[in-house]
Amino acid sequence: MPKIRFDEQIARRYDETSADWYQPTVLEPAVHFLADLTGDGAALEFGIGTGRLALPLRSRGIRVHGIDLSEPMLDQLRRKSGSEQIGLTVGDFVTTRVDGSFRLTYLVYNTITNLTTQDEQVACFRNAAAHLEPGGCFVIEVFVPGLRRIPPGERVRAFDVRPSHLGFDEYTDFVGQILYSHHYWIEDSELRTFSAPYRYVWPSELDLMARLAGMTLRERWAGWTREPFTDASTSHVSVWEKTAEMNRYGNPAGSPA
Ligand SMILES: C[S@@+](CC[C@H](N)C(=O)[O-])C[C@H]1O[C@@H](n2cnc3c(N)ncnc32)[C@H](O)[C@@H]1O
């Protein structure tokens, strides 16, 4: 199992520190988008966390199942009304299989970058596809790598400078596509810090991972309200459709190997 980053302390404050992601202008279009794709099928969330999206989807009548590594995050979810109607599995979404097939699998809030190797990201696409019914979709919401903002010779860029929080991205490996995000804030009059590695990944590389998993790009937008994706977009919402069943060797089913 990978190391659990979302420990007790992070989980307890997750909803408060993610307040921007709970804004109705952010949340409602995302729920609407995902609900549309799920229709009368079922949805599987990779990294369900505290249920930010799963709960409103469930309250629209959609059957939702979630996988997450972090018991503390799932405990926060279990305390919320409606959570008893959501299936939960503790596990790594790279390898964990749950029963049933789904119209939609989704992985939001930049969480694909928590997987810090290309192999894990590829395996995650394969696992997402393996849960989909034919024609089902895999949706990812993730930032576009911000390398154009890093001048030659530099490695660090501030992404949040407020009295309540300082955040810096440190690009430690331009070959392996690794950055560390460093956070500093004051809580109970004490300085708190949190740093973690992320593997940033290009949209085109994600498309290739999808192809390896038997999926094809269907839509790419700059956000949940379907704003056009351009070379100035800082993040994207991408939808890949399952177009082929793959065998265990990663080849289309029916091939010799
Ligand atoms: C940024 S939070 C997002 C939570 C929720 N999807 C949301 O939008 O609010 C990322 C979540 O993914 C989980 N996670 C990260 N890597 C994981 C992995 N490899 N397998 C399962 N869960 C993972 C974390 O424990 C955490 O709950």
C-alpha cells in the first residue's frame, strides 16, 4: 500500500481547508457534469475522500461507490448524513477491484498526481477501464503542468501567498515530472507544515495512458462548465470513453497475448 498522506490531522481539517472546492459555483457544475455522464448507471469515485462530490451525487439518486486509502478521510465521510447509502472500499485505487460494473469512474481534484510514477498512473487508467461497462467513461480533473512559469535555472514557484497560508511548488525532478508542494500555516498559534510529492502529467500523456487501457478521448474542457480548453488553460476536465476490452497483457481482448 502507498503511504497514506491524508492522515487524521489532515482529514479533520480537510473540508475547511478545501472550502474553495465546496463553493457552489465549483461544486454544482461538477456534480451536474458527472451526473449527466452517469445517467441511470452507477458511478465509482477513485479517492472519494470526505464525499465532497459523492454525497451530492447520491442525493440526486445516483448509485455511488468509492475507494480510498485513508481511513481518517472515510471516517469523516461516514459521519455525514447520506453516507450510509454510499458503498466504501478501503484500498489503493491503482490495484483495488470492487464488484460490479460502472457507467462512470472519476478521479478529481488533481488526485492522479498523487501517483508519483508513470507506471502507477498507467495502472490507474487500466483499473478505471476495468470497472467500466462498454461505452462507460473515465473522468479526470487535473492541473496542466505549470512549467512555462518556471524560468531556466529556477525550481521554485509560490502558488499561494496569504497571511493565513504560504504555498510553494518545488520542481525536484524535471525528468520524472516530480514537484513537491510545500505548505506553511499557523494553527493554535503553532507553525504547521506539510510537504508532499506529485507527478505532474501532460494531457497528451494522459491520452496515451487511456489508449493503453482501451479508452479514447471523448471531451476535454478547461472546467466543469465546459469552457473551451486552450493553450492558456491551467487545468482540464477530460473524459475518455471505453472503446475496447483489454486482456491482462494490456492488448485488445482476443489478441494472442
Ligand atoms: C485531494 S483528496 C480528494 C477527495 C475527494 N475526491 C474530493 O474531491 O474532495 C484525495 C483523496 O484521494 C485519496 N487517495 C490518494 N491516493 C490514493 C490511492 N492511491 N488510492 C486510494 N485513495 C487515494 C486520499 O486519501 C484522499 O482522500
